[in-house]
Amino acid sequence: MRFEVSKVLDAIETRLTTDPALARAVVDLAEVVRYADLDGGRPASLVRLGLLVDALGRYMSEENVPVYAVVPRDLLSDTDLTSNERMVVRRWADDGKVEVVPSVDDRPLEVAEMLGLPVLTRDREDRFRGQRPWVAEPGRLLALVSSQGGPTLVARVGRGEVVPPAPRSPLGDRLLARVWRCPSMSCNVYGDGGDADSPFADMRTYTSPVSQPPPTLRSGVPTCPRHGDRLRDVGPRPATEVFSVRIDGVIRQRFVVSEDRAVVIGRAPEGGAGVMLGQWLTEEARKWISRGHVRLTLRNGEVTVTDISMNGSGVRPNGSMDDSVRITLRRDESRPVNLDDIVELYSEVLVGRSRLWASGGLTQPESVMGEAPTMAFRPVGR
């Protein structure tokens, strides 16, 4: 059982991010681990985060939907969690997968407002309505509740109507346009140093300027949410564009192209870098699509696609499926990718800016709970 639970936590880890471009919802981890009514189990369980992650995927009809988790520092030593769970949360914190703060307060709401994301909570957040009146808007707060088909997300306000995504706040745009540095040497999010006392110090990775989360504001001053130190503005953040891979009508993965990092998309890009499509391709598509098939670069506000394959690719201007206007790319040929253009690697294997597709197109996304032991999740009432 311990091994199976570890595999579940590893699967959950792949759905955690503090990258502002990729996160799709914000959650207070200390709240979710105590949803004991979902399984009738112990007071706190990290596995419950998997139930929420699965519910978010179903809610958005999309695979691999990342969650931005805010973690109060005392959860790292909470004895209601197992020793293995505490170790995992500390690893997530050291690797920048989650954001650790001294006290949660309204940090999930602050992040959600800046990034235009929903908050996954059972709290109506009434105490914050004065400062953040948007919490009373339909669709901004989503609660995880039990249902016959398994835990599901429902709107805390409204009647379940479809609500368009909220835009980032102007403040969020301004803060995310800059690169920030924390004076604390142990900051792995806004700094280059490391904590030598951490058991994961040798393995820790540091957040790149492109994926830095938004600072918190204290008295109007950008501040490190973990250490409470005033952040220093060290210059503009590299520009980014968010793209999606859509295969047979289903969005399988979102990814970021930035000015400082090109992205290779293909069947299995070398070195594990890039966007790997092989697990979602038909046999015919796998034969056609090269390990590295196309490369996207961003320079001076313009995205360019370069074919690096054996069999070629194409660009569909303005997303048109009319083959008469499709532009074929041969090996080493490049072309700008305009706002509504779609890159076609193979029939129904498409890459385009994420905003082009309103729905993920998936009715039953793959579950991170597939390896969960039966006794780790016993739905109440069944």
C-alpha cells in the first residue's frame, strides 16, 4: 500500500505548478487534505489532492490540468499527515511545485485575481469580499463535493452557468512583466541560492524568470510570499506565448514558448526536453511524426515554426481546415505563426495558441488516482 500511495503522489506532482502561464486554478492545500467526508478516512490525507485534481480535469474537459497550490508552513510538520506525506510536501516546496507561505490568509485569492483563475475552496471567502468583491461573481469559487459519480466541482456562487475565463488583473500583468529577486539565500523561487540544510538541497531546481509566480503585495510593495522580504526588480521578464497540443479533438497538453527557450514538439524529443506526443498518437501518426518534428521560437514578439522532421509539416492560416490554403513546410523551412494559425504535424495532430480552443474536448480525463489503494479512497455512502 505504501508503494501504491507513493505512485499516486508522484502522479499528483505532475499536475502541480506555480507557473503563471500554465496554472488553471488555485487551492489552499491545507484545506483540501482535510476533506475527510470524501473518503471517511483519517483527519488529513495528501491523496485527497488527487481527487480535486481529477475533478478539475473533468470540469475543464481537459488532460493534464495543472493546479497552483498554496501551502501554509505548518503543514510541512503536521502530524495528521504521514511522515512520507510530510516529506513529499517538503520536496514539492523545495522543487517549487507548490508555494509555501507563513500563513495562507488571502494568498490564494491574491494569486487568482492576478492570474484570472478560479479558486478551489469550500469557503465562501465572505471575510475578503470588501477587498476582493469578485469572489461573489459566479464561477470564481469552485467547491469540491461528493456526488454519485465521484467528487465533483460545483460553483459556490451562481447556478452552474458557463462562465468565461476571467482576465488577469492589470496589477498582475505589471508584476508578471518583471523579474524579481529575493535577498534570502534559501529562496528557490525568486533567488539563486539554496538551503544547505534541506534534505533535497542537491536535487533542488530553481524557478526560471519565465515561470516565476506573482509576488505578494505588502503595503503596496512586491514581497516574497515565503520569506516576507522585499523583492528587487532586476529587469523585464522574457516574453511568453502559451500553446496547446490538440490531438483528435482533445487538448492533451499546454506548454510555454518564451524568448529565452525554444520548444521542440514531436513523438519523443531527445533528452526528454520538449513536448512528447507519442503516448497519444495512433500507429500511423507515430510512423509519420519524427522524434523531434517542429521547433517553435519566439523573437521580438513573433512566433516562428521550423520543420525539423523527415516527412514535413504544415501551417493552416487562420485555423482553416481547407487543404487548398494549407502551407506545406519541408525540413529546415520556417514560417511565422500568426495569432490564429495552426501548425499541423499530421492529420488531427495540431498545435496552436491555447486561446484558440474553448474546450479541452475530453469527457473523462486520465485519473491521477489510478494507483490508489481501495482503502485509501472509500467514498462515503457507497
